[in-house]
Amino acid sequence: MGEGQRAMEQGATERWRFGEFELDLANRELRRNGEAVPLGSRYLDALLLLARHPGELVTKDRFMDEVWRGIPVTDEALTQCIRTLRRALGDDASDPRFIATVPKHGYRFLAEVRPGDAGGSTLRTTVADGSLGGRIAGGATIGGGLAGIVGGLLYGLAATGGGGMSVLVMVVLVAALGVLGGAGIGAGMGLAEILRPGRALPLIAGAALGGTLVGAFGQTLGRDGIAALTGARVAGITGLFEGLILGTAVGLAGALVLSGRFGTRGIVGSALAIGAAAGAMIAMGGGTLLGRSLLVLQAQFPRSALTMERLGGLVGDPGFESAALVATTMLEGAVFVACSAWAIRYAAEARN
């Protein structure tokens, strides 16, 4: 008797949930974000066996007894079964979220398994379960703040001589800008998730729109604010173009996060690559992020503590010209997108 059949005969017709997945025992179906994931009957039995015993070692012999039910098969059949399950769950054997290998013994299911409700809602569509849209918005905001702290430390230490007060001011200002950017992008993503749950394209579009709007707001605020304080007009302020590119990049990374196909290392690696590519697009398009903005401010306010040439020397461009601008813009993009993706990942998986 298969694991799923045994569960149904025992009256277990409820749904089980883990991460963004749901196991419907009555209909013998695995769903991700409400959409069916094709899975063969025997492989589904193996997943049910693992999910019924989260955190416990399920031995190879037990798989053979309860899934293959005494039919002689090789160890390769079980290996192929686990490989297929990992592919269906978007799991990574080297950095598992769901199925961990216990060498020479068997496998262990890592995720918390929770009973689903009668309505069949999933992690992504349930407002009562912490409101995923709100968690995405909060995660992006936190991620933007983290990126701002990292950027503020980098520029504060490398471009101001490392004075304590200069570094502190830089960190506070850049963190505030990061929070503003992350909040705008996160608001767009969160709204898209509420209106069109589980859809990657609306999520990316929402992030792009949020980034564009906050870029326009930040450009106006920065330009007019500096003019009001100093009487000088500063041209090099991040705006719509940069907000659009960064927002799209965060949206793409967020969609990868919420697809459940990557572990932490895969998410961070992909986000770093996406962010670096976004930074390169901004730099090549003549856009402005923090490095170019600071260079403009240094030129207009020569008595400031800024010495961007020191930072340029670290990348082999003492004059802080094209090579340094491209390198720092790519680094800023990579850090911003990676921090955002990491924070969205953990916010999306948070429990009430």
C-alpha cells in the first residue's frame, strides 16, 4: 500500500504545507503557489513519506518497504527519485531547504510541515499567514537599508579618510537612501503580489514601477534639497533611469527567490550577478549611483572630506574616471540587489 493511499484510508484528507508548497492528500497532488507540480505516483509516495516524518531520518530500507513495497530495485532508483523530488521542489543538494542526504543511511526532510486549511490557500496567497505582500515589502525595505549600511561603510572608509564622524554621517545618509529605495521597490512588489499572487511578471513590473517612482522622488528631493541648503544646483543625482534598472533587477531576483528553485547560495549568487549587470547598464548608460554622485559633490564642494581618488586607486584608476565609475556602480548594484534578495527570502519565509 502506498504512503498516499495509506494516509487517505486513515482519513487524512487534509492538505499539508511546507514553504511555498502544498500536498493535497485527497487528490494526490503537489502544488507550488496554487499551481500543480507534475510528479509521478511513486515519487509522490516518497515525498509523502518524507513529509510525514519531518526532521527524522528515513532510511533506504524504509523507502524500499513503503514506496517500492518490496519490488526489487537498485539504489540508483532511490537516488533518481530524490533527484526528481529536488528538481520539483527547486531544492539544491549542496544547500538543501527541503531534502538533506544522510550519507550511507537515507534522507531527512528539513522543512516544517503544517496542516493546510480547507480553502487550500498557500504561502503566497494567504493574507492571514503574515500577508506575503507585506513581508515582501518589508524585506525589500530592510534589504535596501542593509545595502546602504554596506555602501556607507565602503565609501566612508575609502573616500573620506576614515574619520569616525565622516564614516558615521556617510553610513546614516546612505542607509537612509537605501531604505527609501528599498521601500519604494518593495511597495511595488508587495502590491503586485497582493493583486496578482504568484506571478513573476507582475512582481517584476511592480518592482520596476516602484523603483522608477522613488528614483524620481529622490532626484527631486536631492537636487532641490541641496539647492535650498547650499544655493548650488547638483546635476548628478540618481533618478528615474537608475530607479527603473535597479527596480527591475530586484524584481527579477525576488521572482527567483519566491520561485523556491534556489537555496541561499544560489539566490545570493544569482542576485549578485543580476545586480552587477544592472550596475553595468546604469554606468554604460551614463546613469548615476552613489559613487558618481559623490564625485560630483566633491567637485562642487572642494572643501568637503571627500577624496574619491583614494577609492579610485583601489581599482587601478586613481583619477576615479571611467574604470572606477563602472566598477563602483557594478558593485553598488550587486550589493543592493543581493541584500534585497536575501532579506526578501527570509521575510517571505517568516512565520506569524
